[in-house]
Amino acid sequence: MGVEVTIDNKPSFTANVNKVHFKPSRDKVYGINPGAHAVIIKTAGTIIYNQQIFVSTQETKKITLP
């Protein structure tokens, strides 16, 4: 399953999603610079995540979708 991800109003990209009840193979990591970022995630044109996040240096964030 893929979702459309927009970070800081830059061009969007498609990201793969691992469903909780399936055993995840390898998670894909998407790199962004440290700091505050506006993240919007859509599926089928509907916004399912719209949050401001802060990422520190060497930090990994996992976003859990509804």
C-alpha cells in the first residue's frame, strides 16, 4: 500500500506503508534535515495525517497512521 507524502509544501512522493498485522519486511527510511517540518500524508486524496514534527540530528521518527 502506498501513500502520498508532502513535507514542507515541497513536491510530494509516494511512500510504502507496512500494515500492523503483517510482518514487516524492511522499513523504508526517508531522510530529511533536522528541524521542524510540516508533514501531510494522503491516501486516495484524503488527508490521514497532518502534523508539525521536529527531528533532531541522528533521530529516527516512525509515523503511525490511523
